[in-house]
Amino acid sequence: MRKVLIIDDEEKLRALLTRIIGLEGFEVVQTGDLKSALRLLEHQDFDVILCDVKLPDGNGVDFVRKIKEVNSIPEVILLTAYGNIPDGVKAIKNGAFDYITKGDDNNKIIPLLYKAAEKADLAKRIKQLEIQLGNKHSFDSIIGDSNAIHKAIDLARKVATTDTTVLLTGETGTGKEVFAQAIHRESNRSLKSFVAINCSAFSKDLLESEMFGHKAGAFTGATKDQKGLFEEANHGTIFLDEIGEMALDLQAKLLRVLEAGEFIRVGDSKPTKVDVRIIAATNRDLQLEIEKGSFRSDLFYRISVFQIHLPALRERLSDIEKLAKHFLLSFSLKTNKQIASISSDYLEALMQHTWKGNIRELKNVIERSVILCDDVLNASYLPLEMQLPVNETKSGKTLSAFDLASAEKLHIQKVLNYTGGNKTRAAELLNIALTTLYRKISEYGLD
């Protein structure tokens, strides 16, 4: 039920308004002065406030600003016995929804009340969405209890409040953009834009235009001036994913942004100034790329002021179950399914998988399983290559997927698959004697 606060020192008018507004289905609270109104505002939420301009302890026009400081949601309609233009202008500037004259505008109150309530409803929805968005991109939204992920989060929290350039390293799918968004969310630039671009998704010329924009006529098809993503991110944060894929001459232009806070649009001759925080990410070894001559050392030292390495999923196995349950809940809601739980054999298979695609791969596997499943996730809903074989040795002993022997068996099998059955090469890779490998093959029934 929508809630209305009436502030007026005329008791009879308060009672009349309370009755009229109450009949419209609103919950009504009333008071006769600003001091008691302020106490009510600090402890209750209102959608609309009807406030007299002249009150025993102050002026309603000035009080609008105080109301908005306490809570920006309620819409304020000011009532006055003697309306004047200067007061009306000041009221609107202070944030009032409207300013009406008692008596002359009585027939306007109810329609105006509904309009103000609708605006308050919209403000509440927007605030809720902002809260949800903030939670989605906060450090608290990063799932995991392992030491490896906590170390990365702690480092990211410390650098977030600064303007320092950050380099996120780690394999594909480890959540680098999630970390970048969380760093932006916790920074003093959080109210400004966060812009992300994957440097490997564009050709050199197109990437330059996307990043820095272009002037009309700079190339065929450039019919008008176009802002680049650096301008879109001005005063905010730009996330340069896969920066190791950037061409050398474009790296020089990026270095200019870092050193001087300016760049030149494609086809332009004048520099454009920007104030942008840069967060870069790569799955490459940039030191190795420098040695190969494909990455500038001076740029590397500028973007790697503060490095954070994101662990691969195989380095944080203790987080797999928690991540799997999170994705299960998410996809169950999206598909309108009520999937009760995850079976032990399903979890064992997840724990045994190598996860070359990391969290992104895990997310895709859970989504596929949810689509196929109607009750409990078990191993039969996994991709065939992930379903565990029957772990039984020649002696007939069944191995759990969590046993050390089972892990050894699976590892040997993977190495043999990698070498195409070449046992000599497999023994070399496993760093064991060939006779030991033959014994293990026999023991685990791999021959």
C-alpha cells in the first residue's frame, strides 16, 4: 500500500485530507510541524508528502531539500495559502514535485497525488535495480572460499580505491572481466562508465577506430565524426581484455594515453584529452611476448604497475562445488525448473575434469545439464567426455574418484591418450621408469 505523509498545522485540514486520501486506498500519516515530520521520515518510508509552506517551526519550501537528504524517494507536493512565483520556482529547484494553492487547486490534489506516487514507484524500482547491479558487480559476488581466490580478491580490494593501472593475468575463463567490474565498482569512479573491449576481436585498423574514434572522411564509410570507447569511458574505467593481441603501433598510441592522458582520433590532427583508468587483462606471458618482439616493454611497465593473477579452476578445486551450486540455482530459475540437488557422482566428475576453459567452461556444463535434467543432476547429464569410467582394477576393487589411486589412474590414462599409446614417451612425461608404467597399466587394467 502506498503511504502518504501530511504536514500541516491546521488540524481540520489535516483531518479532511486524511479522509479524502484514505478513501483512495492510501495509508495516511499526519503531523503538524517539521520537527516531528523529520522524526517520522527517519523511521518510516513514504511515497508522497503533502507539506504546507508556512509551518510553526519552518518553511516547507526549504524543508524539501532536507527531505531529499534523508530519502530521495518520496515526492513532495507543497501546499500554500498564498502562492507566488519566486517560492514556486525555488520549490521546484529544491526537488518538489509540484507547488499548488489551497482552495483554488483542491480538485488537483488527488490526480497529482497519483502522478507523484507513480514517480516514487519508478524511483524505487530504479533504486532496487541499482542495488542489484551493484551487488552483481561487487567483490561479494565473486564466489569461492579457496586461499587462491581470496588472495586475488584482497589484492583487488586494496587497489580498487586508487587510480592505479591494473594488469589482470590468468587463463581464459578465470573471471578477469568480473574482477575488472568489481574494481571499478569499488573505485571513486563507480558512478561513471565502465567500458570493456576485447582487443582480439577486431583487426588493427578497426580496433584503433573503436578505441579512439575517427573523424568524418578518415576512411571509406566514415561519414561523420565518431567517438571512441576512451571518450565514452571518460572519468570512468576502460577494460582492455586480451591486451597481448594488440598491434605494436597501436600499443604506442595506448602508451601515449597512459603517459599524457591524450590521443588522436583516426583522421584527426588535434589531440583529445581524457581522464580514464585502465584495467588490462591477458592470458599470455607478456614478458615472453616482449622477448619475441610482439609487445612493447615500456607499455608493459606502465600497465603492470599492479598485477593480480587469477587462479585457474584446477588451482581452486575446493570452490567447484560452490560454483556449481550457484550456476545450478541461476539456470534453474532461468529455465523455470526445480532441480533439487547435485549427486555425488556428478561432483566427482567435476572434480576430476581438467577445466581448460575454467569457470566459463563449468558454467556451460551446468547450463547444459540443467536443460537436460528434471530432478537431480547426476553424471549421466554430463558431456560424454566428462563422464567417469567405471573405476575398477583387475583385482575387482572399485576406486572412488576421490581416491589417490583413482586420480593416478586417470592421469596415466590421459597421458597415454596424449602420447597416442606411446608408453616410452608417456613414461618420460610422467617421470617414471618404463617398467613402473607397465606395472601401473596392468594394476589399473589400462592395457
